[in-house]
Amino acid sequence: MNIRQIPRISLRDFDTRRYQIGKELIEAAENVGFFILVDQQRPNKQEIEEMFALSTKYFALPDQIKARYPFIREQNSGWEKNAQIRPSTGVADPKESLQLQYFRRNKYWPNDSSDIPQFHETCLKFMESSQDLSMKILSFFAVALGFPPSFFSEAHDLSLEDCLSTMRLLRYHDVTGKVSEMPEWRAGAHTDFDVLTLLFQETGGDGLEVCPGREAHTSFALGDEWTAVPARTGEITVNIGDMLMAWSDDRFKSLYHRVKAPGPNGNLKARNSIAYFNQPRPHVRIEGPTGKYGALTASQYISNAMERYYRPTKGPEAL
């Protein structure tokens, strides 16, 4: 394990410190690809804790209830369990997840119930605050690439009811008494295929590791130089996605990361995390300033990525 510093960037006094914050964000995107945000106004620690509490209640529901909204690969929405097979491992990650898209809130979200009270309201507010923070960050990247400050905001406009941005609630299984049966990873090495990911972790839920050195959007750069990213409730781990790496003509780095399984003396309880994936509207063209890569629409890009990252599983074990 190599020990490096993942940049920590304070958003305190955002409006008066814009220049310094922007400088730190761009430097982290160019040289690291991962950074940790602290002191953000929203989503704040209390809101993050409330979202985790609701996520825990959701995953406590019987599988047959959660299976009313099964994962649909073509829509990148719904619930899955032990179904995501990473190309890096060839086996399913030992976890379950629920993927929610804002514009499908009245079509393909679990309903509020006594077991998950105010599910819609809580998730909507959390997605909206995550979206607002994401657009603040992306405005700096837009200017750095020679685009207008609102470039990414227009590409990810939630109000237009077709934006593909997705919130994913994740729960990695409790492995108490099962360490010997566990694969080495809770999530195999992968990159995110979106523009920008905001990852929320809970204190004690360590395991996330990142591998630097990927210099081209089309390369892999897998090696053994991994760095642990600590999990602390209230902080937000942010990483560049493949789509932004392509959109920036490889200026901003999308890195491989994984979630390592706990050892016998580690935290064997269930591990929770929440990811907000910024994904543009379907017909937005993904093309960098110099046109290094051929243009694709966001819909085409995501469809290709879903083919890579989700292989179909057979039989009831998918549930």
C-alpha cells in the first residue's frame, strides 16, 4: 500500500474564496483525479446522516419488496443484489444497491411507506443539494476548458426532465463470520463512467482505495500502487469520471478505484455509501476542446458503459 495525500479542499466562505477554491479544484483534477470536500454548506453533515438513516431503512426491507423495482440496465435505474460483475474480477460485487434518477421519481421509485417514511421528499432534497454542489465544482472546470461557466449546468439541467444524473444507495453485506468466504474486494477495480461523482461515506466504513497513473481516457494503468481514502461522515469524496476525462481531452484524470474487503480484525458489519453520479442529458455531445476523441452523445456513452460494467446474470441469485 502506497501512502499519498488525497487533497482536502475546504469550501468555507465559498463566495469570498472562489479564486483559491477554483485553483485547488483544478489542480486536484489535473494531478490526482480524487479530492475530499469539507466545510460545504450543503449537503451538510446532518442531511447526510439523515440520508444514510433512510438508506439503512430501505435496505432492511424484504428482498421481495425491493424487487418490485428491479434494476433495468437500459435505464440505469432500480434495485439489484449480487448482480454487478466487474470486468476486473469476473465475479459479482457482494452488495446491493438502488439507483434513482430524478426524472423517474414518479415512475420508477419505491413508494413512501411506514418503513421508509418521506422517502421521496428526503431523496429529492438530497439529490438537489448534491446537484447544486456538483454544478459549482463543474463551473470551474468549464472555464478551465474554455467553455462558458454555465456549460455543464446546462448539460445537466434537472428541470428539463431528461437529465441522466443518478443517485445510488449502496450497502455492502455484513460479513461477520464469513471472512473466509469473502472475495478479496467488496467492489472490484473500476472507473466511473460519468462526468463527476460525489461519494458520501460513513465513519468506520473504510475500504475505498484509489490507483493513480491513468494518463489517457482509453488506457487502464492498473498496478499495485493503491492509496486508502478514509471514510468520514460529513465529508464528500469527489472523483473525475471517464466522461469528463474524455470531455477534457485527458486533462482531468479519471482513476481506477476499488473497495477492499475487511480483514478478520476489520469492521465486518455492513458498509453503507451513497454516490451521486453527474450524467448529462441524453443528446448532449461529449467532445473535448481539441476533438481528441470522436464525439458521442451522452446516451451513447452511457449505453456503451453499461454494456461494459453490467453483465447479465442468470437465475434467482441475481436477486
